[in-house]
Amino acid sequence: MTNQTFADFGVPAPLVAVLAADGKSEPFPIQADTLPDTLAGRDVLGRGKTGSGKTIAFSLPMAARLAASASSAGGRPARGYRRPRGLVLAPTRELATQIDATLKPLAAALGLTTTTIFGGVAQSRQVTALQAGVDIVVACPGRLEDLMKQGIVHLDKVEITVLDEADHMADLGFLPTVTRILNATPSRGQRLLFSATLDNGVDKLVAKFLTNEVLHSVDDATSHVEAMTHHVFEVADQDAKKDLINALASGRGRRILFMRTKHQAKRLAKQLTSAGIPAVDLHGNLSQGARDRNLAAFGSGDVRVLVATDVAARGVHVDDVELVVHVDPPAEHKAYLHRSGRTARAGSAGDVATVMLPEQAGDVKSLLRAAAITAKPQRVTAESAAVTALVGERAERVAPAPVAKGGNGSGGRGASNGGGRDSVGSGAGNGGRRRRRGGGGANGSAEAGQTGAGREAGGRNGGGRNAGGRGGNGGNASDQGAAGRNGGGQNGGGRNGGGQNGGGRNGGGRDSARTAGDNSSRGNGRGRRAASGDTATHTSGSGHKGGSTHGSNAPRQGMRVGDLVNAGTTRGRGSRRARG
């Protein structure tokens, strides 16, 4: 912090008031360094680590200068139809959202409007905002270029352009898109570029698009916040690692746990929640709505643990994160620094813990050396004094919310006589895991529901898709071969008949007994497409996944599920994968 206030740098009073209401009265170093030049309209190249206050550093001059240009033109001009005057480019949806959250109240204080543009959501709202006229757009490059190609947005009126975390955009392969976007903006406009490093093509952007730029470098790419303490914990094996992660996640403050893959992040969040430590995940597979909800829950403190992939390392800007845990050490040192930068933000203290197995020791040593981090590995367990001291007071465990289940919840993937992968099964199941779009009854055998026992009346093995389930029995005796996809399920009555491996895909099955039944295709067997003659659903056993239901003995439309069970699911018990 400096001894000067924002007002001392010429920041307009309405903006100073917004900052003061948020508890910000003195600028951070990167803000104090850049404000004189950015407010004067000069191009600026800012180099600073994450968490150093860059968003406010470029938001203040953007809002102030756009409002001033409107005033000098004799009052605020009418907002251009699909033509913003300010543009901020960010590499991720999360970062764009959080930039807008900082910029919007500042812009509003001066009568300006903002909107976000990024993929992963329907573009209709973005189009509506652009058509209504907007002053500042905060965008990710991909969706913005899409809208440009559609003629929905034009950048010929842009006065100020900001590139935030340009190095991350380079890492994600966005620089060609960014170049095309910048080419669409007026060359006379002001441009501000913020980046931790100038490698990987960022230097070319600077050379091409910034004019007589002023360089402000608060720190170098490998610097870390002095208040950040680094720990390296070595555990004996995977079981010890799991116990340690549970311990590290159990504190009372906010913490972020980083994983390498989406699947691992999702699984760990579920495991922690089941263990009484409420957690949410953040990764690329989530819808934008789910991302927003999870970030909101974490930011508000409703949930104290966020399990994330590297997509969040640049996009999560939440204050008071007391601990970052590298559950999986990252592949390279820049990722380590950006992950770690989620804590010790804006001058506050924070801790970073890296968890490693013995075989990872060499890689972690190289990683820390490249990141200029000195931390001595410690061999620990979940009960070690170093871990206990780091975690501090532990939060009370919270019982996970019960998972709603339909009926008696039985089913499984093919209980005996229950329609497993190699048999048809003998009943309609017991309701399975959930019921939707229709009734079906608790035991997956009622006539009501979606022409059977409901779309998922019996779960995988109880009623399945339209009562049959994957390993269940009949249901929905209406069409598609009666006990087919809407009848017997994939493993119950087959897909349009007797199942893929039972009574044929549309008749006799692939692997059913070739000697069972009579007068169907392939001699006496059940061919892939059995003849739909009178005896195609003979009760003399198709073996693998149910009998065909294309013949005259097929259950008819309107039959009850119970009738279908009697009519179609007693078949196939004769020979189990007997091959003639």
C-alpha cells in the first residue's frame, strides 16, 4: 500500500466513493504505478503477479476516460448499437465474470454499462445486451470472435482495449484470435496489456499493438507473496494421502484443492462432502450455471472447500483463501505460481501445501526450483504436528444431504434372476434409484407413468428406461417391439426385442443359443434380426438377453407392466450363452 489515496492520483470522486464503500482507500503498488499513465491515455504494459490488484488498475482508467470522452463530446453519446467503446479480453469465463463484478459498479457510478461475452452459455442474452447498447464489453476471445463473424458486435468504436493475463491466453492458444480481434479495433485507441510474463508470443502482441508503451513491473514472474508460506508434505502411499487431504480440507477457513483432471476434481469434491466436509468442484465440464453457483457458494462462505482444476487458477478471485493445496503437483512452475496465487491476495497471509508420494520427489524438487520456492519436504501423516498446526481449528463435520431414491432402491447390475447382462430377469425390479416423468409406482410395476412404469421407474435394474432398465424386465408394452427399448430395457427385454445379447437386437440377439426356439432366423437360433414370424418370441429360451418380441406373441400396446413381465420376461432362461 502507498501513503497516497486514489483521489491523489486524479481518480474521479464517484469512483473513489465506490472503492471506499468496499474498504479500499489506498492503491496497491501496481495501481499507484500505472494510474498516472493510464489516466493520461498512454499505452501501458503491466507486469505483476496474480492478486496484485490489476483489475482495479485497469478498471479505474477505463471507466474514468470513457465517461470523460462522453462529457467532452457534449454529454454522453447514445450507446452504439452493437458497438461498445471499451473492451476487456480475458482468457476464462471465471476471470471475465469476476472482472465484470469489479468493473460494473465503477462504470455504473459514471453512468456506463457493462456486459460479459463468453461461451458455454446461450448467446441470446449477450445479443440482447449488445442490441440495447453497451459501453464496455468483458469477453473471452472465442465467443467474441463468433459474434463478430455473425455481425452481432462491431469493434470500430472501441476507445480503450485491455488484455488481462495475456500470457494465459497464449498458453490456451488464443493469440491468433486475439490478434484478429485487436486488428478490428481502431489503432488510435488506448491499449493496456497485463501479463505475468512476455514469453510464448506475448512480446509480439506488445510490439504490434502497443504504441510508445510504458512498462510497469511490480515483480517478476517467479516472485511470490512474502506472506505466503510453502509446505511440502510427503506421504507413504495413496491411503495416507487420502487421510492427509481430508485433514487439510477440514479447517474453518476457505481453501482450494487443485487436481489435474476434471474427473478427479469431481470425485474428490464428492468424497469430501460424503465425509462431512462440504465441497464444490470447478472445472471445464460444468455448465456456466453450475460454475456460478459453486463459485457463489464458495465466495459467500456457505462452502469452505473448492476442488478445482487449473482452469480456476486464473479465474478464481476470492479474498481470504487461507490455504491452497496441490493435491496433484502441477506439471510446470507457472501453474504452481498461479494456483498458489489464490491465497495471500491483496497483502493478506496464506499457506500453500504440496502433497507428494515418494516417487514424485524428484519432479516436485525441480518444480519448486523453477518457481524459486524454498521449502523442505516433510514426511507426515494426517496426525502429524505440522499438519495439525497448519489446519488449525477444525470445522464440525456436516452430515451429507440424503440422496433421493425411488421405491425400495434395489436393482443393481443384474442380480440373480434379475436380468443381469446374460439373462432376462424375472421381475420388474424394486423401483431403482429415481423416477422421472411418470409414475410407475414404488416397485417399478405399476401401470401408470409414461406408458409403463415411468421413464426411470426402476433405475438401472429395477425399471430402467421406461420401466425395463438395463438389467430389469419389461415395462411400457406399447411400441418399439413391445419389450424393446421401452419395454425390457437394454438388458431386460432388449432393444426393440430381446436385448443386444439376449433375444436379438431386433429379434434374436447376438450371442443367444442358436439351437433354442424354433422357426426363427439362422436356423433354430436367434439371429441378429430374427424373423418376426409367429414363433419369434417362443418361450423356449433365448439365453443371453431376453427373447425377441416381434412375433404375434409379443406383448401388445396397453398391457400392464405385470402382464409384460409374465409375457416377455420369463423367456431366455433355457440356455445361458449356449452356442450351437
